[in-house]
Amino acid sequence: MKLFIVIPCYNEVRRLAAVIQEVKSFGEVVVVDDGSRDNSYQVAQSQGVKVLRHLVNRGQGAALQTGNNYALSRRADLVVHFDADGQHQAEDIPKLASPITAGQADVVFGSRFLNVRDNNQLPFFKEWLILKPAIFFQNLLYGVKLTDAHNGLRAMSRKALEQIVITQDGMAHPSEIIDQLIIHNLPYLEVPVTIRYDEFGQGLLGGLKIIRDLIFGKINK
């Protein structure tokens, strides 16, 4: 199967080269620079991978859709979304791809809550003030049973890429993906993945915005 790794990027010059080097052995890498104000675009170009560019910052959802469109145009069989900030681990890519190549699912979500190691390392405020409420509202509003929310590590089959179109440019796009996979009756599952926490990820304000987007995104449907 032809696997593409789509990396949305905004001002990640410090970590981007290392992330690209980690993942490039697993598939064809597409970096979508979302109007970065630093040298992320130039750094990505120096790594020998495909680099697409938004002239202005549009948001992560828009960057992912640009990457998805490119992968489809290159006859991708599946795409893995992988963050540019260093929080994801390349070793998880085969775990995400395997259920799709086996025909078991069209969308595979990475879940840090299926990983005992991650549960031990997850900061208390992030787990109980951000992620647990977001998971509750996500499952309640969309009628799914997922153990994680707004984890950007996921895989999508070509069928899913053709049917799921991300129109939410910003950080509401994970909820939109869930909504559309339900609408199109696409089979999905979760696999355990490991997240490097440190300074990465959402702060409290960002977490509140996630919950807001979950609720208002569903109301506005």
C-alpha cells in the first residue's frame, strides 16, 4: 500500500527536521507549512520531502485537508496525520496503518488512554480539566465510544479521504472528522499510541476551546 504521512506545520523550526527524519522511512512525507513566520518552510525543503505552503496561516484543519488532497492526487492508499511538534512517535505509524491494510477499518485513531505508560505520565490538569471532559462531550454529542479526544495522530484509508472533507480550518477539525465518519458509516477503531508530553500540547485555555468547539460545532450542524 502507498502510505503518505501528512505533517501540518506552523512555526516549528526547532523540531521539524528531527520529526521528518523520524518518519520518512515509513512512507512518503508531505509537510504543509501553514504560513509559518519562522524558517519552517526552508527547513522542510532541506529534508528532501514534498513541501506544500499556505501563504497565510489558515489553521491546522486547512493544512491537513491540503495534505489529504495532495495524497489523493498521488494515488495514496492511506494517510497518517502526524504532528510537527515532536509529541508523536514514528514507531506508532505501523500500528495505525495495520488495521487499514488488513481491511478492518477506514479510520484509525491513536489513543493515549490505551497506553498504560501514557496514563502514568499525563499531567493531572491536562487529563481531568481538558481531556476527560472533552472525551465525555465528544462521545455524548457524536454517539461514539472513543477513549481519547483531539489526538492528532490518526490514519485514514483512501475511501475515508474521498468521503471526509475537512472544512473546519482550525482546531475543530477532529470533531468534524468524527462527525463525517459517522455520516458515511465508515468503520473505525483505536490503537494505543505514546505521546511525549513535556511542553507539547494544549494548555488550559486551548482545552476549553476544544470543548467549546465540540459543543458549538454540533449545534451548528
